[in-house]
Amino acid sequence: MSRLESNLVSTHQEYIYKCNFATKASRALDGKIKYAQQTLIDSIW
């Protein structure tokens, strides 16, 4: 494998890692928002 190929592979793996991280982060944020909304609704009622 040439240097360029190995650079492309590592960049691609880093990209996948970042995408996975972003997905997990957005799911966690989504969960927190839903929890906050539920808490707010419960406190109003």
C-alpha cells in the first residue's frame, strides 16, 4: 500500500469515527431534550 493509500484509509476511518461520535452525541442530546420536556410538563401539571 502506498503512502497516499494509507493516508486515505486513515482519513476514512477518522471520518467514520467522527460520524459515529456525532450520531451518539445527537442521540444523547435528543434523550436529554425529551427528558427535559417531560420534566417541564410534569412540573407544570
